[in-house]
Amino acid sequence: MRTADDFAALRRAHRDGLSIRQIAKQFGVGRDTVRKALEHPEPQPYTRTEPRPAPIFGPFREIVDAILAADEHAPRKQRLARGEWLTQHFNCCLIGNAGTGKTHLATALGLAACRQGKRVRFFTAAGLVTQLEEAQQQHRLDRFLTQLERVDLLICDELGYLSFNRSGAELLFQVFADRYERRSLLITSNLAFGEWGQVFQGERMTAALLDRLTHRCHIFEMNGESYRFRESMKTKKDKDPKKGK
């Protein structure tokens, strides 16, 4: 919404008694846009006072550079690093056993998105639910949800490793559902989709979420031997004093 008429429509909805959140959902805009419409009769031009700071990649820089430099015939995992799926508001799910590289790949894709100027937040599922519940208790849930809505890519790691209470599951569902066809999600989980009812505590909520999540989604099954277990066994073998006898 960028015109004075658009802002006027948002203000009329507010005068009719709708909350900021209800208006944002009805018109398909962010809550910050609604607040600006209530403060200003016309959209204000946006100017960045300072350049966006370059992200710090640390040990992942070589990984991200290698992925971004891959040609068009690269595997699909690498093509995701080019970012087209984010502009199309697709999601990505990495499903598989522990130790198969899900978090590592999610981190690399998140850093690649940062390099392309996208806004990215990374949470474990348990950490995100904890922050949502704390925000709700402190009466700042709307503010936190607005912050999440502004993010181009929300990464939720380790979904399914810990269970949540009903309230936490509903808050997490709200975050995921609100991003449908508006922003992108990247979820890693050790659970197959058929087992997500353990997380969201009910078939109806789980079915509603999966319907939205998988509609426009890249899904990767990352099963196999744990890299950590393989490395541990290799280290143990190298330290075996009987080795080579």
C-alpha cells in the first residue's frame, strides 16, 4: 500500500473498530504499515540514513562463496542459495535424522540470503516458543510478531526435538501461518510430516499448517549416517593403539 487512498482505507477500517492486527491481516500488509497510515495522511518516502552493515560470516564465508558461485546445473540445494525462492515467498523444509547436516545447510542458506541483502532471523524451535511466551506474558507479543513479519527468511531449527504445551504450539502455529505466501520459512526437523502432530498437539492444527507450509515449498529428505557419529568413529579408530598391528 503506497497511495494516499490506500492509507485512507486503513484509517477507515481503524475507525470502524478493527485492531491494527486485524487490519493488517484483512488488507495483507504489515502492522508497521497500518501504524504509519494512522500517523500520516500519505505514505512517507523511505530513506536509509546509513548503509546496511555487511554480515559477518566467519568460518562459513568460503562455504557461502562456493555455493553462490555454483552454475545453473548445480544441485537444487545449491540453487536455493541464489535466493529466487525468497522473492517468490517459497518455503524450505529439511527433514531427516540427527547429524545429517540440516542445521549446517540451513545456516549456509541463511548467510547466503544475508549476502543478497535479505533480512534473516535464526531460532531453534524451542527458543522461538520461549521468546513468544515471554513476549505474551510481558504484553509485547504484537511488537515481537511485527519484528518477525519484517524478516524475509525465518529459520526455525530443530522442530520436533522438544515438545511444547498447547499455548506454545498455538503461538508457533500463528507465526508459521502468518507467513503464508508473504515471507519465507526454513524449517529443519527430525520428524516426518506425519509425526508433526506430536509438536502441534492435534491433527487439525497440524493439517492446517502443513497445507500452507508445503503448498510452495522445497522439501529435502536428509537421511543417512550421522556425520558426527562417522567423525567420532574415525577419531576413535585413529586413536586406537592397536591400529595397524
